Amino acid sequence: MKQGDLVTRKSYGGDIIFKIQEVRSQYAVLRGVELRLLADAPLLDLEMSHQLDSYHDTAMLRPKWLDRMRQQDTAAAMPQQSWTGAEQPASGGALTPLPKPKVKPVYFDMPGKVLHLDGDPNYLRKCMNLYGELRVPAEGYYVAEANMPDAVYRLLPQVRPDILVLTGHDGILKNRAGADITQLSSYKNSHNFVNAVRVARQFEKNRDALTIIAGACQSHFEALLQAGANFASSPARVLIHALDPLCVAAKVAFTPIRDTVNILDVIGLTYSGLEGLGGVESLGSYRRGVPKLPYLNSN
């Protein structure tokens, strides 16, 4: 077996498909294809998986909400017409046709801007491709989880996003007997995400001026919300899909600023559902503008 091979773990019943990231002596470092999971396993515990090739890898990572999000995007940009009725009575009582309805100027879109910090460069690349496909303006940076607080402090004043995504890898530490899952010390990276959220809230305290989506697999959900996140993982300490944070960010980006994001709707579209993601009521960050000019690029 070599780097890049797709494998499953026999000891876990082949429940998750991994890609070999690195081979070290008799062990392999594994990265989940769909789930934000890093693991290691003996080479003898691995078996090749032929369920995915490079095409199917991409296809499986295309979330089920993609087409619905595209339809929402298209509908938001459609021109509207001004009608008072098809015809109206004249002074003599006869019906006369009204002039042709006036078409209002076509809107241009201003979805919320996303700053996406990811502790996994492969997932970041997939996320950035999908942001582009959805026409969500986004800047993405690969940042190790331990460096996220410093990166947030440096990047927020430069990028000035409407939405901040902080994700990567996390998990409950298994080498600590009787670990208390209420304590941040029981998690691999939750304390780093929490510190990054706190730095962001020092920059912008208003949860509707800056929407924060934070966490990864098995993250300390309650601590992230208390630190100031709008949405976080993982209420039931489960694994989350690589694109689940992006799903929430895209929904916020295309929800009008006067409307509250429908929490159950957006989380119902994610792979992990309410076990993997939760949050508090938050306003959207989508705006419309007129007129739409041929040379205007709203993104």
C-alpha cells in the first residue's frame, strides 16, 4: 500500500473510506475521504477499497443541498415585474388594456463574504471549488488549528468578512482514561477553535455583523457557542462531513439580511444533521442592489 491509496480498516468493519496520507514503517496516517477525520492504523489492518476512484471521490463529496442552493441563488437574482392588473375599467365603464407592465431594473447579488480557515489543505481545496461553483465570495487559508487564533487576529481586519468558518480536525482524546467530555482538555483541537472564536469576538461582538461557524469532528459544541460562535459542531460528539461547515456558510451567505437563517432547514441539509451541528438564531448576509450593469461583478 502506498500514499494516495483508498482503504478501509478491517477492525472497524470498513465503515469509513480513507485515503493514505503517509506511510510510516508499519503504520499509515489516514485522512477520511468524506468525514473530517485523521487517524492512523497498522498496515495489516487495512484493505484496499475499490468503491471510489478520483471521479467518484469528487461525486460523493458533492453535497445533497448543492442543486437546491443553486436554485435559490438563481431565484434571488430574477427580475421582478410591477403589475396593477391585466386591465381596468375606463371612465365610461369599458375595459381598456393597461400599458405593458414595467420591468424593474435587474438586481445584482451581494452574497455574504466568507473567510474560511481550514486545518486540512485537501478539504480546503474542495471547499474553495464549491464556493466558486455557488458564487459565494470567499477567501480560504490553510492554517494549522493551533495557529488559528493568530491567523484570525491578522486576517479579520484585512478581509472584513461577513462569515467566518473555522474548521479542520478535532476529536476526543482516547489515550486519557475516564476523560471528561465537558472539559476542553479532553479534545484534540477544541481549545484552539474556542480561542480563535474569542479573538474574532474581540474584533466584532455582534453575532449578526459577523457570523461564526466553528468546529470539526467531535468538537466541544457548548464551549464554542459560549465563546461566541453562531453555529458549531458537534452536539452529539459525532463525525461531520468535510463540507458541512460550508453548507451552513453558503446558506447564511444567501439568506437576506432582514431574515433569520432557518436553523432546522440548513442543518437538515447537512450530512451529520442535528447530532453534528447546532446553532443560535442569526440573520443572513445577502443583499440586492440596482441597477445591474454589464461590467459589474458583484462577487
